[in-house]
Amino acid sequence: MAKPWEIDEGLWARIAALLPEHRPGSRGPVPLDDRKCLQGVLFVLYTGINWKHLPPELGFGSGITCWRRFRRWCEAGVWDRLHRRLLSE
């Protein structure tokens, strides 16, 4: 049985189109894969764990990385668009 924070290919295809692109030319390390970050966000929301306690061995990146991505997606309106899209389906 799949874990609630795991995203299958079909759902990922619908979500990925809604996510903002990474800013090209920004300095720093290559951004963590959006799908992994999203699964980290879902893990935190599902379990109620504190962002800073997200276990790195799960492969979702650091809690702060996932939190920053979550905040960026909130500011970009991703969650509202995703909610509307899934409701319409």
C-alpha cells in the first residue's frame, strides 16, 4: 500500500504542470527535484513533524528546503490551482 505522501506518475503529471519553474541563473546548488520536495511537504503535513526534524534519510531534502519550496508554491498560488484542478476532475 502506498504511503499518503508518495505521488504516483499520473498525479505527478497533473501537479508538475502547475509548479513554477526555477529561476535560471540563480546562484547556489542545483535545486532539489520538485517531486521529492513535494513528497517532503506532504510528509510533514501528514505526520505533523516539525520542518526542521524532517529526516534526511527519507530522501526529501532538508526540512528547510521543503519549507522554502512550500512557501514559494504558496506565494505562486500553486495550492489553489491544484485544488481547483483536482476538484474539476
